[in-house]
Amino acid sequence: MDTTFDTIYKCEKVFCNHTINLSECGWLDPWTMGLICLKAVEYSAEKDRSIVLPKDIRMISYLKRMHLPTFLKELAYDQFLDPFDKKDISEKENFNIHEIVHCNFRDEFDGRLSSKIRPMFIGFNLKSDEERLATGLVAELGNNVFDHNAGFWPTDFSGAIIIAQHNPIKKQIEVAVADAGVGFMGSLRASRPDLKTHTDAILLGLSGTSGRIGENRGNGLKTIQDWTINKFNGIVRIHSGDGLVVVDKNGQKTSDVFPILGTLASFMLKY
């Protein structure tokens, strides 16, 4: 079974007791891969951490192609990764995917935008002005990561994780940006100490409110959702702490979900 946004919050066994259990997982979308990366960061300091890899050898090949073992080795999960080492894959250039990449610095993130994300939007058949805007919106997600977490990272792991896929069959493209930072609540608490829930913090951020006292900024997320939904009948998703907000043509939908360290944000375009 595919393990995607529509199913991951119903799979209680995937993240449990410091174990990431992928044994029954099928194809993973960028959103789910982002969650796995954030949980791997969260569990990395635990003595009983573990990862159970998929039983399907095709999934081992797929996850290796998406560079999941490279990311996990960065967090010293090497002891669980033998099946990846035994599997050889051919990595041909494919502008329909952007493998999991951890960008420690802003300029590294910007380089990824020009080398991988922008060509993906061009292949999505966007007009020149639209693909420039779409690339700029991904840049906004990355800027949020580095702006709001500078000097306040809760663990030794900093920077942005970027993942994207263009699915020509489903006629959609999704870009996800994850960070193990302070989250929406931590970012907005200084300017809005009355905030009570992570969901409220996300909604406030989507309304155009900035976490920086005295600064007239914060419209980036508002622009992302307006353009994604009105231009492409798309979807914006944000998970921070234990709050989840999904925005589409039907409005905003909120949910209480399992907690994560930091934030996962994505936007999906359809055609």
C-alpha cells in the first residue's frame, strides 16, 4: 500500500517507541519522506532508536534512489542500513524527482532551487513567469527555515530538508521543505505570547503574521497559498508540533496529529 499524506496519519505503527517502521510501507510521497526525516532527527539521540526497512526489495531500491540512506547515515543510523549497501542502483538524471537533500546553509538551498527545482517546474510546463514565481515560493519556504531558526535550533541538527516529485500520471507536482527547528509556535511566541496551540500558530502564520516584533513582514505563506490554490487548484499543507493545517479550494482544515520536531510544509500544484 502506498504510504502518503492520505494514509500516514492512520498508520500508528510507523512511528512508535523511537522506531521508524517501514516494513509494510509502499511508495512514499515527498510529505511522508519529510516526516520520516524529521522523526529520524528526533529519535537520533535515543539509545533505543531503530529503523525497520521495507520487506519489498523494490522499495529498498526506491528509497536508495531517493537518498534516504545518505540522510540516515548523516544521523549515524548506519547499523540499520545493510540492505541498502547490498543493493546497487542506476541513478540516471531525472528532473521529475528531487531526492532527499539536507541543506545546511541558505546558499546550498538556493543552489538546489536553480539546479533541480526550477527545471522540475519547467518540465511541469509552467510559463516562464509562472516557473519563476513557483521557484520563488519554494525559496520562501527555505528562507522561513533559516530566518526563524537562526541561533535557536533545538538540537545539533540544523538547516532545511528539501524533497520534490513530479508525477506525470497524476498530473501533479509536490515540493516539501522540512526543518527540525522551533516550529510555528516557537517562532511566533515572542510576538504572540497568548498562543495556546500549534494549530493556532500555523493559522496565524498563514494569515500573514510575522514572528518578528516590529517588522512588517510575513506575507510569504499567504502568497504561497493564494497562488497555489487560485492558479492551480492546488494544496498547501503545514504540520508543526502537533498541529496540521491543509488549505485547498474548500478552505482551511485543521487536525490534531502526532507531534513532530520543527515544521514540515509543502505545496502541490495540479494540471
